[in-house]
Amino acid sequence: MSENLNPFSIAQAQLDEAAEILQLEPAMHAFLRNPMREFHFLIPVRMDDGHTEIFKGFRVQYNDARGPNKGGIRFHFDETIDTVRALSAWMTWKTAVVDIPLGGGKGGVICDPRELSPRELEQLSRGYMRNIARYVGLTKDVPAPDVYTNPQIMAWMMDEYEMLVGHHEPGVITGKPLELGGSAGRGDATARGGVYVVREAARVLGIDLQGKTAAVQGYGNAGTFAHKLAEEILGLKVIAVSDSRGGIINANGLPAAETIAHKANNGSVGGFPGADSITNEELLELDVTVLFPSALENVITAQNAGRIKAKISAELANGPTTPEADAILYENGVYVLPDFLCNAGGVTVSYFEMAQNAYQYYWPVEMVHERLDQKMTKAFQAVHEMAVAKQVNNRVAAYLVAVARGAQAVRLRGWV
Ligand code: GLU
């Protein structure tokens, strides 16, 4: 039988496993298995050549028992409602595992942003916000950047919202440019949080990371900063990196600053001086100490999991590993730092951004780093202790921690 790669079925199957161990009552389990609300809408955009293109958009509010829904918006040609549902579920568990007072949400638009002019992109972003404005707000649901969305897009969306409601409300969206109420340290927060948990994992595993090797799959926001910070903070030597067009490898190490500049100038990491080419598939199977899957879902599956040689797989992407692959990695002793723990740094600094917006007073970057480190370290410890206590892999342990917190909020509210 071929493996089920539907991200939402995967998210539900992961929850089911945790629900059984936690012995969740059937109604609670059923309630946590599906989004509480979802919105589907059409966004017409007048294109530069005069014709009107109709885009399909989604916003899913998975669960807001612990606080307002929170999560990014992806612009992607492969977007589906089930992907957005899965990502909103993972946001719910993510905010719970780092224990910030927020729920989980996610949005998406089916489009290829690389084909859009800046004007078309602005119209699409404003059109997206016009459709969701009545359902979002700092006490309801707070979007943020994700795959192919960025601070400029957040600025347009914030502006559209404020024009509609007639007052300033920067906390309606996070990941904004600094000049419009963004937080210091939000740009590299996803990767930085991941690097902090890799540091903690190495400590419990007794691995000295200094001079050890790493590989980064995916070279967007999370991947590029993972390269830089793995070097800077952990002393790792990153020997291979890849993007959607392919990858590069140099056993002597790839310097972060030069590789990132090469990608910015050429649109891809390919052709970096002194490096050989490598495919994404080959990169994942390299014998490195730390692997950072930092792109999209379902890259480590039953097909290749048996060939993963990394000691630690630090999941900066959402959903990179399938349940069948998880079982194989656990069996083979690959230490997985599961996505909604490992990449929770982004939403944690988004929460700091909301807090700063609320009193319009901004923190220095050192304070952001220190508080992020505390949150990530505490979350790692909770998951690690659960994994040891229950003799389960880290993903199941992270679910046990997060779902218990989510269920308790639902229970205390008297919903179920
Ligand atoms: N899109 C990021 C994530 O998947 C950040 C979400 C946020 O900051 O709300 O965690």
C-alpha cells in the first residue's frame, strides 16, 4: 500500500496516537481532530495586462481555547485546504508546546508569487485581508509570514486592515517591518529557536557540536538563517545546502555569508564557487551530525527514512517527516526534533511582537534572544522529560505535552 501523504490525515493520525496515550474522552478527541472554523473565498485581482485573475484563498482557525488563533499565510501554487488545515493544527500544538497564550490558525492562497509583479502581489495581499478582516484582529486571529510571504506583504495587509477598521492596530499581524511595529529578532527567530533546541538536544545526547557537520535542505527564511546561526552559535560546519532547484556540497564547509549572497544574486545556490552539485534527495541522506529539513512537507518518507544518517534531524519545516518515516527514524536512533517544537521560535517572537505592539514600547534584540532562549529551552525540557517518562519518540512526546494543555483549556472553558 502506498503511503498516505495528505498532511491533514497525517496531522489527525498523529493526534490519534497522542489521544490514545492520554486517554482523551471521545468527545474531546473528536473536538481536537478538526478545525473549529474555516473560511474559503475568492480574490479577484486586476493583473498588469488588464485581465482579471481569480485566486482562491483560505483561512483556517483550528482551535482558540488557549487564546486568539495564530499562524502564517502561505502563497503557494500547491496550496490545498488540507495542507492549511494540517498547518493550523500544528500551529495549535506549537503555541501550546512553547506555552504562549495563543491558539492555532493558518492561511493560504493558491498562486505562484514568483510570477506576480510587485503591484499584483500587493493587490492580492490587500484582497486577502479584505476577505478575512472581519474574522481577524488581535483578540481573534493574528496572521504572520510563512512560505513565500514576507514583511512587506504583512505591511500591506496591516494597512488594508487598519483602513477598514479606521484605527491603528499593528498587533493584527506579526512579522511586520521594524518601521511599522515589527519586533527586533523576528527575522531569524524560526532558525534561532531551532538552533537553541539543537544545542539542548546535543547536551542530553552528549554530543559536542563544535566542528561537526550539518546540512540544510531548503534555503528560504528558515534555511538561510539556520546556516548562519548553526555556524555562529553552535560552531557547526555546514557542508551542504539546497533550494528548490538543487543543492551544493563542499566537505570543507560552505561559508554562510557568501552562500547567502550567492543565492540572493543568482536566485539559487547552484554554481557556488568551489562546491559540487547535489540533489535534494542526496542531501537528506548525507552522513552529517545535524540535518535541518527547512523547506516543505513530506521530504522524509518511508522511501528514504532508512537511509537518513544524521544524528539529529532538526525540523525547521512544517511536516517534513511522515508517520511511517518517523517510526523508521526512531528505530534507527535518529534523534528527531519535531517541527512544532523545533520551529516554534517564529511564533514565539511573533507573540513578543504582539506584546510590544500592545504597549507600543519596543525591546532590544538582546532581550528578544534571551526570552526566546528561555521559552525554547523550557519547551525542549518538557518534551524531553515526556519522551523519557513515556518511552516514546519526541514527536509523540511533543503531542502529549501540547494536546494535554489544549484539552485542559477546552475543558476549563466547559466546551467539552
Ligand atoms: N509561519 C510561522 C510558523 O509556521 C510563524 C507563525 C506566526 O508567527 O504566527 O510557525
